[in-house]
Amino acid sequence: MYGMLSPRMLSASALRNATRLGRRSYSSVPFQVPPRGWTPTPYVTETVVCALNPLSSEPPASNLKPQERIICLNGQVDETVSASIVAQLLFLEADNPEKPINLYINSPGGSVTAGLAVYDTMTYITSPITTICIGQAASMGSLLLSGGTPGKRYCLPHSSIMVHQPSGGYFGQATDIAIHAKEILRVRKQLNEIYQRHLTKEMGLEEIEKLMERDYFMGAKEALELGIVDEILDRRVRPGEEGKGGKPPSTS
């Protein structure tokens, strides 16, 4: 009878472990315990409208007022951040479709699909979108920066902007690899067409494709010459001080 234990002789935890081990031995797919982590959801607060990276420990700027209609894209563009920004854009448009929305960008880029969800929402809503680069706008961040309303795309003097072609990887059967290779080429052409539509400098698709061949870093002045932004903001200007070093984004 050694090694033969009835279920009554096993504790609850031991019985669960035994059941789990038995189930694993009869399946070709390893048993996985479902994750129990916290899942962030889109939100809009009364004090601030800000899409922060959920992994960031930085607190939101709680002194911002809702009438300023500010959205902050800080960190990598992923599905969670994208869902939050999309929700905020739709909320602010419903609140006042005529009033501009200010999108501050400091991002190294991220998921193409998540970024295009934000871009499509920016072009879908009727509210004007002012984009301001603070720090960096790389990869998908630069596309969102260029996708603002014409004449309302800004960057600060020491901002860094980077553009490049999409990257990715896949392994599997040869046919599946060919399918994914075809898809990433389609996405590359789609992104190049978006840049071509928003750049103020006239460029053909072949020129843009050559520009995107490798990581292409730009300072504020070069981004202005290329047409990703319309103006470099030196500092906020108080009412009556126009023409003295900058211009604030309009919120009215």
C-alpha cells in the first residue's frame, strides 16, 4: 500500500498540485497558471488627462486643469497606452468638438498597430490636434508628431526626432514567413504614405523610403526643415508678448 494515498489523506493544496501534475503529464501543451496581474484600463480624471506608461513610477501632474485639454504620451506606445489615449481623445471631442486638444509626446516609439490606432483616432475626430514634442519623438512617436493638425505641430529646441522603417521578426514554416514578410512590406509602404501626406517638404515615396532605410536622427531645426513640425517653441509667451521668442499652443 506504500505510495497509495486516498484523496481524504491529502491536504487541499497537495490535492491541487497532484491534479495539476497529472493534467500536465496527459497534455502536450504545458499547463500554465493564468496571470493574476493588474490590468490598467482607459481613464479620464477630473484633475488631469494624462496617458502615463503603467510601468512608470512618475505621478501625474495633478495641478493641470481639465479645460487645458492636455494628453501626455510618455514612454513606449503599446496597447494599454493606446487604449487610454484613444479614450481621452474621444472624451475630449465629445466634451467640445471645436476646442483644440494638446498632445505632448515624449516616446521612443513602439507597436505599429497601437500607434496607428491613435493616429486614426486623431484624424477621425473633429477637434484640432496640437502635437508638441518634448524630449524625443522616435519611430511611431515621430509619426504621431507629424500627424497633428497642419500649422499646430511643435517641438522644443532640444528635442530629438527619429524616423526609420518598421522592424519585426517571425519564425515558422516557409509559407508563413513569406506571408509575414509580405505584410511588413505593406505596412512599410503604408507608413511612408502617411509621412508623405504630412511632411511639408515635397518628397516622393522613393525618397522617403531611402530616408527611412536606417535610423535617421534629427534635431529640432532639421525636423522643421523636413516638415515633421511647423515651429520650434522656445518658451511660452504671455498674452501681448507675441514675436518675442515663441508662441504657446492655442487652447481656445
